[in-house]
Amino acid sequence: MQKQTHKKPIRKLFRMLFYTIVALIILSVLIPLLYRWINPPFTSLMLSRKISTGASIEHKWVDLKDISPYLINCAVAAEDNNFLGHKGFDFGAIQKAIDERERGRFRGASTISQQTAKNVFLWQGKSWLRKGLEVYFTFLVETFWSKERIMEVYLNEIEMGKGIYGAEAAAQHYFKKSAKNLSQQQAALIVAAFPNPLERNPAKPSKYLLRRANAIISVSQKVGAVKFDDKSIDSARERYKKSEAKRREKIDGQLLDI
């Protein structure tokens, strides 16, 4: 009888732990699903910055149609050329990042989908746990949201300065205009500051920021207008599949030569 008495609290503990894990999994799926239609009121990034710096939050949600096409175009050009083609992860970019790291140089490989998942649902910092959760939430985002929705959330929630989140807040703060009316140069300057928005000011750009903005414009002109219709997305996915097939063939060829 005494053994059974001791076992009851342990069983109860495991049962509670099991139910907690199941509830967290359901919640982790339910929230991204709801965000397919509901705009996120705040993000984990906003909360963490608020706690760590105490900075006020400038943020105003606008629909994607009310954001300059130049900003959309520049974001794809600078952050994720294959955004429309991949399903959350750009394996070619990951391979390039690995190759660059072996040469002692750092190159980012996170897609816009990954950045969106990280900014909305996760904390900042580097750890295997956070990276694993980033993969999980990126999969959910790509499963439940359209590419258009991913871009809309991305451009409304990304950090664009100290306490400044989203295209509308950045446009108003730096250029005293709406996100819809940003010029190509202004859009490029905002995107050029993405890697380090807390230390770069698009309204008072350094020589480096100007050079990077001009480079982004050059790439954006090659990328062309970003369209979210089915035909454009199907075409982008077909191009990505072909590029991935060529990349794998090249890797297989290199392995055979070893």
C-alpha cells in the first residue's frame, strides 16, 4: 500500500507534464493558424526589446497594398532572392553560408519566412533549441500562410530602428511619409539598415549605407517586380527546383571526384 501511495504523486506529475506538453503543442499550432487572418498585436521581439531597453514602441499595421512596391522589391532583393520559390528554407543559400564560413567569412542564410517566424514567435539569441523551434515555426508559417501573408507580416513586424517596428512606423519616423509613398531610394535605405537597425539611420545614411542601398537597388532591378499571383509563384517555384537540381548535381559531381 505504501508503494502505491508513493507512485500516485509521480503518476500525477507525469500526467500534468504530458497534458502541459500537449497544450503547448496545440497552442503553438493554433496561434500561427489564427495569424493567417488576425494581425499579430505584438511580437516576442517587441516584448524582449521593451524589457531589455525600455524603449517605447512605434508600430502601426498597414495592409500589404499600402506598402510601397519598392520596399517589397528591395526586401526580396536584399534578404531572400528565392522567397517566392522556396518553401521556407533556401538550401542553396545555406550551402553558400557554410562555404563562406569555412573561408572565415560570415554570411546569413535565413529566409524571409525564417525571419518572420523568429521575430513573431521566438526570442533573440543563438541556441540549438531556438534554431530548432525556428525550423518548426517556419514550417507552420509556410503551411498556413500564403507568401503574400508572410511578406505582409514580415514588413509590419520587422525591427527598423530603436523601438520602431514595421514599414509604416519606419516611413513616418525617418521620412515623414506613409509606407505607401516611399521612393525606391528611401525603401532601399530602410532595407539596407536591416542587418543592424539599432545603429543605422536611413534618414542620415553613412557612406556604407548609401553604397549598400545602391547595391540593393541594382539587385532589385534584376529581380523585377514581386507578384503574388499563382502564375508568378508557380514560375518562381519551377525556377527554384531547377536551380536546386543543378546544385545537387554539382555536389554529386564533386563527391565522385573525391
